[in-house]
Amino acid sequence: MSHRPMESVRVLELSQFTFAPTAGAVLADWGADVIKVEHAETGDAQRGVQIGWNSERRGTFQPIMEHPNRGKRSIGLDVSSAAGLDILFALAKTCDVFITNFLPDARARLKVELEDLRQANPAIIYVRATAFGHQGPEAGQGGFDSNVFWARMGSGMGVTPPDSSRTLSMPGPAYGDTIGGMTIAGGVAAALFSRAQTGEPSVLDVSLLSVGAWAMGLAIDISLLTDTTRPVAPLSDGPATAPTNPLAGDYLTSDGRWINISFLQPGRYWRDFCAHIDRADLADDARFDTAERLMANAKQAAEILREELAGRTFSEWIEVFRTLQGQWAPVQNSLEAGHDEQLRANGYIVTIEDADGHPRELVANPVQFDETPPVLSRAPQFAEHTDELLRELGYGEDKIIELKIDGVVT
């Protein structure tokens, strides 16, 4: 049985898309009872997303909804109505945390600002997930991870060669959102700890801007110190290795795949690496036989290594390098990553049962307690738990039917 450290925590989530909902998913993974409030008619706007690969589904199982919403309970609620707001506040009274990614004007219009929630529950931790933070001239604007986290905060430019015909996009959907959601979940854990110690609830702010800056933190730190940016090799230069380290870079195999070598101490591992590629002679080559000479002649060494690694296939090198002493990795796509033996050995891929009764797989959040993989459950269908949650609040069947007729709940 997996350890669920937030078993007694209740979270009320008024959010859409992925950034804030992913935080709720992590908290649900950790055992929290997460109540997802959805628009009474349309539900989470992400349920209707139809953008190519992102919209893939099998029956009721749609990863774009399962990834950020697994383990939650859903209520369809018209928060813009007085009766709907009463239900929201009744739920808030039972919860420890309120998470929203609604924009400031929407929060004010719907009366779900900090003071509104604190009036209902003075002890509730209030979490704002925003694009640009809660202060400054752009605080009221919306954004997505593609433009704020990736493009604006430097990741896009950081991976794009200067002679590329376009800037490179994020490597996968909801890339920044998922990192940001994990950040929010960590902040919530700290806020819960702080409240337990002091009795005072926190207001938590996490933005795609702040998470994007943190992801590029070391690069930004160095840039602010030196007033420079990290040089990126042009595409025309071909495969790049570190200027003074031939064992730091990506090498092309005979079948067009890549192997990443990341030896930060090239002198220490040079002889073993040479033996593994059947070029033991290079270890005694006068150009490379000491760490100093290897670094001084790194360009020549890299040219030799490119030729050698281009002589075998990707799978052949993977087998050869299994006994390599240094640090390396196959450059894998998302399908290969999902089937990675080491990933699965640690329980980082978890099987759930979808609403149709079929087994499906999801990536677990990266925190594991007591060496035990988490036990996950599927995301809720739209408004699946409306009746259940209303009954928990003390509403009788006649009142629930009345609320449905009035369009307050779904």
C-alpha cells in the first residue's frame, strides 16, 4: 500500500487547462481529496480541445484530461449564480486549500477573490496560478506555457541554433504547465506545513513566468553577471561537443540516431571509453594521453569519435555502453521514454482503469514515498461526482433535482 501523506487534506480547485489542474493531480496522487469545479454546461474548456496529437483518445480515456485531473472528483457548478456560489463556499468551508487559475477580472466578477474565500473559511490556503504573476502591468493578462514559460523566459532561444529557420518549440504538450503544476504542489505542501506550525494560512502565488525563469535560472544568473548569453552552435557546424571536452555532446550513429555522452571529467574516463569503442590506441595517442592534452586537442578527438560512432547502429552502441564507466544516455523519443526499462523498474509508469474498464498507463509524479509507487485512479468524467458532493454537504434529493432544473449544477 503506497504512503499517501495528504490523505486528510481537501482541495477545492476552480481551474481549467493544465497548469493549475496538474497541481491538483499531484496532490491527489499524494492522497488529497481534490474537488474539481467545472462549468455547469461545458465543463473544463480542455475537454473540448481538438489540436492534433493532443486530442488523441481511446474511448473515454483522453490523456490531455487524465494527465492533469487523475484522482479528482468533479462537480458541474454555475459559480456565476448565487446558489452556485453558495455551494462553492459550502465546499470551501470543508477544504484546506483553494486553487484557481482564473484571471483577476474573472475572480472579481465571480466573487472568488481571497477575501471572498477567507470569509467562507478563514483558514483556507489560497493559491493563484497565473501567467505573469500577481503584480506588474501584465498581471491581468492570460498566457500559456508555450509563450510565457518557453518563449519569453529563454528556453526557446536557448535551444535554437542561430542559423535555424525558426525557433524550436517545446518538446511536448503542456511541458511548462506540468513542471509548474509540480511547483505549485510543492508550495501547497510548504503552506500546509506552515499553517500547522503557526496557525496562519498562506496566499500562494506561482506563475508560468516564475517557473520559466527558474527552469532557466542558472543561465539567467550567469547572463546577469556577464551581460552575455550562452553560445549555441549553428546548424551548419554539425554535431556539437564542448570546446574542451570531446566526451560532452551528442554523437550520430549509423542509422541516424543519437547517443549523448556527458563525461564532465573526460580524463578520468577516456581510457575506458576508448576501449569500449575498440580504439584503445587513442588512450595512448600523444595528443590525448593526459587530461590536459585531451582538452587541448578536443576538436581533433571529437572528429575521431564522430567517425567511430557513426560506424555502428543505435542499438549496437546501447549494448556496448551498458558497461561504460562514465555517464551517457540514448537520445530517446517519447514512446521510447515511456517504455524505458529503468523508468518502469522504479514504478514511474502507473496503470489505472479508465471509465470504460480498460487498463491505461500514466506517468506518475516524480516524488515517491517509502520506495513505493503511487496508487492512482482515473480522471473524473464531467460532473461525475456532483450528486455525491452535494449529499456530503447535506443537500437532499429533492433539492439536488431542483438545483439541476435551475441549471445551478450538472
